[in-house]
Amino acid sequence: MIIEPRMRGFICTTSHPEGCAQNVKNQIEYIKSKGAINGAKKVLVIGASTGFGLASRITSAFGSDAATIGVFFEKEPAEGKTASPGWYNSAAFETEAHKAGLYAKSINGDAFSNEIKRQTLDLIKADLGQVDLIIYSLASPVRMNPTTGVLHRSVLKPIGDVFTNKTVDFHSGKVSEISIQPSSGDDIENTVAVMGGEDWSMWIDALKAENLLAPGATTVAYSYIGPSLTEAVYRKGTIGRAKDHLEATAFAITEKLADIDGKAFVSVNKALVTQASSAIPVIPLYISLLYKIMKEEGIHEGCIEQIQRLYQERLFTGKPVPVDEKGRIRVDDLEMRADVQEKIAKLWVEAVTENLSEIGDLEGYRKDFYNLFGFDVQGVDYKADANEMVNIESIG
Ligand code: NAD
Ligand code: NA
């Protein structure tokens, strides 16, 4: 069928299988062009189908010839209805990995559940024996705690005071002022339960209990800090509390892995257009200014460039992993450069509907957004019939 983008609010409800496949191939080519990385060989990626997790899976496979197991939660296709983009990404990834002679299998389901953890442990036991790198890259609005049965919903709210600032509707380009009410009730606890480190810990405990972690195994989860402009709604808001918890969890996991010399890290990554970040008020305006400046400076990176640098220059150098004063790996260094942030702060004050397409990279934002769903990808014929019924080889 002919597949076109269909928008509902901030999300796109269709995705293009060939556009998604082309995105994956482009990322693979990028990794191959950067040369071999002396990294882990048996890798579990939790949240492997889009964004930073997909980039991690690609970097491990095509940078280090690693066997990968990917866990994700995606919608499969039905006749006349497209799958979610992560499904098509994973199908394309497996096809390319298998062509290259690499082991790659995937598990589609709720990573927070006991059932999906059980399936994953069994697969590692049967096929890989142990894993030596576990990437934890989930982004989800809800989590059912498998122990208590409680369903937690995360919220993106400031804590304490109403937050008022500029935002942009990136579809129309309209800049306006928005006020976000502060968190109340159990908002903070719920957000920490979904996006904090509890589930990461549960995964590592489960793997360790069954001796599925290789000696010296490393686990990495992803975090974000960002500038003072977005602090009230991000790092000092409800989601920031969850990231604080995630970062504290890294230390707790490292302690638990002392006997196998294992280590847990949080890597602070740069702001990028993803399904999640498009839904956060204020952030799209920030990203459109950030993209403009980083592109002008020649220092713009997408997920794949970020993760390539994380592996090659931080994790697998043969030397101790460089971390900041809080023990975190930083690949948001270019975003946070003082000159970059000073320019954004200045543009922020000036930004209005009439000038944003000039002083900000609204076009780049939109393109990245459509790319997430496999649209607006160079080399893809969108007028041609596309087959929506794509299998993931290991799922069938
Ligand atoms: P994403 O939405 O692109 O990826 C989320 C992944 O989680 C997908 O593979 C999805 O299938 C999977 N997933 C979601 N719920 C699941 C569930 N219940 N069971 C199994 N899989 C599930 O998000 P992303 O932007 O790559 O975010 C990954 C991490 O990186 C998050 O911790 C995020 O906070 C962090 N991060 C994001 C940014 C950014 O700007 N986007 C910047 C820094 C750090
Ligand atoms: Na991810």
C-alpha cells in the first residue's frame, strides 16, 4: 500500500517500512565508516528498537561484531495497518546483522514484566551463555511493577511552582507562552517508579542470580541534564527526580557486582528529537535552537554519532572510563559547551513565530521527527507500493 504520515496530536500513527530500513542501513554504514571498536561481544539491549537503544545495538553489532539480543515493546503490522517504527527498525537490523553473519535475536513485549525477563534469561542461557554488556535504554510513560501489581504513570511537571516559558508547536511553527502546573499527590513517586532505576536493578539482579553476567560485565543506562532554560520542567522536575534515582542506582549496581568485577554507568547524552522529547513542552524550542547552533559549529550529532563516541572514546578505550564529579559519563559535552549555551540563551529571548525558522532549525526538527517514522528519508520512493507486513526474522 501507499503509506503516508498521519498525525494525531504530537504523534504520527503510521510508519514507513522502507524508510525505517534505510535509516537503519545509514546508521550501519556510519558505524562501519568509523572502524572497529574493541568492545563487548555478547550484548543485551533493553529498549533496542529506536533512539539511543537502537543506535547502541547497531554500534555493538557493526562496530564490535557482537551478538545482540534486543528487547523492545513495539506494535506488529496487520493487513492495511503499519507496525510501529521500532518494529520495522528491528526487522531491518536483524536482516542486515544476519547478512553479516552476526547473531541477532529479538524479544517483543513488556520489559518491566517478569515474563519478558524470564524469556530473555532463557534465551541468553540457551544461545549466549552469558552477556558482557547490558544497555538499558527504556523510555516509557507507564510501568506495571511486577512485584506489587501497581500501574505507575510518569508525568513531566515542575516541582513546587508553576513554570511559565516559551514553547513552539513545531508543526505550525507558532511560538507561544505556556504554563505548566506543578506536580501534586504521588506524581514524583510515580515518575521515579517508571523512569528511575528500580527496573534496571531488577534486570541486573535477575541476570546475576542465574550466573548470566560474564566476569567484568558492564551495564549502561542513559540520562539527560540540559541547560538552566529547561531545568524547571526537566532536571529539577519530576523526570529529573527519576534521573537522580537512575544515577544513584548505578552506584548500587556497581556495589552488587563487585564480586564479578562488574560496573554500572550512567551516560548523559545530548538532547535529540525522539517521540518522547517531542511531547515535552519547551524542549522542542530548545532543540530547534540547539540544532541550529550545533550545525553551524559543525558539532551536531544524532543518536548514532553519540553512541559511537560513547563506545569509542569513553567505554572501550582500554583505559579507565572517564566520568564527571558525580561519576557519570558525559557525551553531552558539546551541547553543554559554554559558547553554545550562551548563544542559545540569547536566541531564546529573541525567538518569536516570525523569526524562528530563521534563528532556529525548525526544518531540521521537523525532518528528524518525520525520519523517526521512516518518512522524508532520502532515497526512498514514497509513491511506490510498500509492503507493511514485514517480519522480524527471529520472531517470524
Ligand atoms: P525511544 O522512545 O526512542 O526508545 C525507547 C525504547 O524503549 C524503544 O525501544 C521502546 O520499544 C522501548 N520500550 C518502551 N517501553 C517498553 C516496555 N514496557 N518494554 C520493553 N521496551 C519498551 O527513547 P530514547 O530517546 O532513545 O530514550 C532512551 C533513554 O535515553 C531514556 O532513558 C531517555 O531518557 C534517555 N535520553 C534521551 C534523550 C533525548 O533527547 N531523546 C537525551 C538523553 C537521554
Ligand atoms: Na532507546
